[in-house]
Amino acid sequence: MSNTRQLHLTAFMRPVSLHTGAWRYPGSYADANFNLAHLKSFIQKLEAAKFDAFFMADHLAVLNMPIEALRRSQTTTSFEPFTLLSALSQVTEKIGLAATASTTYDEPYHIARRFASLDHLSNGRAAWNIVTTANPDSAKNFGRDEHMDHSDRYKRAREFYDVVTGLWDSFADDAFIRDQESGIFLDPAKMHTLNHVGDELKVKGPLNIARPVQGWPVIVQAGQSDPGRQLAGETAEVVFCSPANIDAAKALYADIKGRAEAAGRKREHINILPAALVIIGDTIQDAKEKRLKLDSLVHYESSIASLSIALGTDASRFDPDGPLPTDLPETNASKTGREAVLRLAREEGLTVRQLAQRFGGYAGNAFVGTAQSIADEWEKWLKEEASDGFTVCFPYLPQGLDDVVEKLVPELQRRGIFRKDYEGTTLREHFGLPRPENQFFPKGEST
């Protein structure tokens, strides 16, 4: 094992690409979100490359967007995560299986059962991405007219976590005796009834599934608001986030790690993995041209709204093929978002059309270059404590995924900052996380 601190890599696979133009890229699989054979090939390639996990995010409603944008985007629909990951668990052996499940529109008993089941099916590779659900349209799919307030969602989420982990600890690890000779299957003294009554939830328990292989599936959290960071600091073992650049990433990293320490946790037991769109070329210019080609596949009329929102002014009145005007009026729009547009226009010399397509395609943090130049950047992020690795987003599939596993991963391995093989079989072992002690049956003892 290398003494050098190493990157952790997960693959963001729901949708298979966050870029709205990905399905149109030459050679891409337009039906990849709903094609099991393609998804099977993707996860097996990622496992061969020794990725930590295959991450399935989720939405509980079709995203609220203009009809023209909806008509042209592949990012709004995909398989239900548990169904897919259960199938993929049977064609893989080591790679982790992470799924989003909402604390706002589900119940703790459901979540506890599903993740315990997936952890057993996969021999200890499940992870729960705790979300409170941001899309207000989801409420209308669950018998509600209004979305729960932000602070109330996080209050429920914190209690929800306590209930789910309590349910996972319903049985001691050695509760199931299964002695065929004596006829004793289960020792009731090693079963705990939760009897939780809280401000938001009331759950009796126990869970009707044996304790998960990992004790608890790995806990992932994706919120970046102040309540989200606090929830991450108290509960998360992996944090999926989207800082705009390395400086913002360093600040986020220090903040969440500090909150974890304040909660009595070890810094190394929480892994910060920012989202990273990766586009690899034979040269840096080649990679940039791939990015421009990809962005050009985003329909202008359906993307100009994204640019207008970022600028706080109607960008459709500007010359699409001219530069962004420098005398933009002051507005109440987010100054951070506005500055990001202006900086992008300056640094890359993009036209209004290209800016709109960038913001309508994928405006998050991207690494565009050769395998060597991207490895340089990632090594810098790792050494300067901006991240513990990345949640990799692919620009198009299968080519973008193939470029990462065939070009970038070998370069990271050559530098000693990414594993050449798995050193364990469970996702906790991949991340170097301890197996949680059963809070009701410490060291296997009964009560």
C-alpha cells in the first residue's frame, strides 16, 4: 500500500451524463439512461478501473424547465436507482453502489429496508445519499400542494438519519443462530425494538432484516447550504458537492471537516468529493474543441434562459454570435453567478451563443485537458486539501468514460495517487471507514 494520500473516485451515473447535449454527441448512446446492457458495461469498466462507487442520484419529479428545454434534454428521466443497482450488484463484485433516497418524501422504515437489502445483495457495497429533495414539484407527486420549508426538511432529515441507523442496529451481528439441530433460528435477546417517538417521526421497529454487512451502509450527503453542511459534518462519510473552483473547494473542505471534528468525529472519516466534468483530449486544444463541440449540441433557444438567469437580464436581446456586452445593467441577480459568466466570457472569449450553450449544457466545475494536465490539477486539489477525490461526471458515453478509465486512471496510478487494486471487498474498506459498532449491542453483547 502506498504511503501517499490517494484520491477516491466515484462515478455520477444518474443521468449517465449531466450535460444536456451528451446524448447528441457523435458516437454516443442516446438511450443509455434506459439501456441495461449499456449500464452493465459502464459499471464493469468502472470496476475494472477500481472506482470506489457507481453513484445513482434521483429525482422525484420531472424537472421544472421550459417545454422547449424539456423536449431536448435527456437529464430528466432515468431508471429508479434501487431497481437498477440491485440488478447491477449481480454483475459486479467490488465497486460500491450508491443511491439517493429522500428523507422528505419517504419513510425511515422503507429506506432502512431497501439499503439493508442492497447491502446484503451486494455483500457490503451499499451507500445511502441523504437528500431532502430540492424540487418543489415533487410535493405534488406525494399528495402535498406545497414543498416543506428548507429548515423543516433538514430538521426531519437529521431525525430521519437517527431512526434509519437505529433500525439498522435492530439485531446484533450474531442474532441469527440458524441452528437446524436445535430448531433455534433467532435469539430474541439480541433483537432491539427502537420505539422512536420524536418531533417529526414515530417508528416502533425492529427492522425485519438482519444487520447490514457493513453494519451501516456508507452515508453520503449532498447539501451545501448551512444546514446541509451541518448535517454533513454530523453524519456524512462521503460528501458530494459542487464548488466553483479550487479556492471555493478549500473553504468548503475546511468548513465541513471542522464541523465533523466539532461533532466528535475524525477528519479522515469524512471524504469530500466535488463533482468534476472530465473531458480528455490528445492535446489541451483538442480537449477544448471537444468541449465546444459538446456545448454546440445544446439548443440555443432552450439555453438562453439559463444565461439570462445567471446575468439577471434578458440575454436574448444580445447578438448571439457577438461578444457579451461589457455595459450590462446592475440587477438583483446573484453576484457570484453573474461574475462566473463574465469571467468565462473573458477567459475563453466565448460568444453569447457559446455562453448560453455552456450554461444550458453543464456549468459546473470541469477539467478539460490531457490526462497529464488533469492529473496535475487533481494532484494539486488533493495536496492542498481542496478535496479527497472527485465525483466524476462524463461528458458523453461511452467515449468520455473510456477516456477516463483508459487514459486518466493509468496516469493517476503511475503517480501513486490512485489505487491499482481494491484492498478490501466492502465500500467502507474502499473508503478506509470503520464498521460502526452496534449502538444497542456493543461488541455483540445482548441486553
